Amino acid sequence: MITAATRHDDDIAVWADGAWATLDDVRAGEFDWMSDDYEIISHLDTDRLIALGVYDADPG
């Protein structure tokens, strides 16, 4: 089970409207105007991040 203590700053918070940010930015208060109802996805789960359009597998 992943707990808050095992989360990484590079993990991604994704809101229902498709907005996203790194967990570090959320923790720093840069998204305090957004809802606190978001899903946290591991920065290592590239398949999921690609499917959500958050990660570009071909940045070139």
C-alpha cells in the first residue's frame, strides 16, 4: 500500500477536469485554488500518465 509518507514530489496530481501538477507544486500551495479532490499517480507509472495525456513519450 502506498501511503503519504511514500509519495514522491514528482508524483502527479490529476483533477477530474484533466488539470494536473506535480505533488511538490500541490504541497507548496501553488494549486490551493483547486479542489483537494484529485488522484495521485506515481511518476513511475508512465503507461497511465501517457494514457491521461500528462506524459509525452516522444518529446521530440
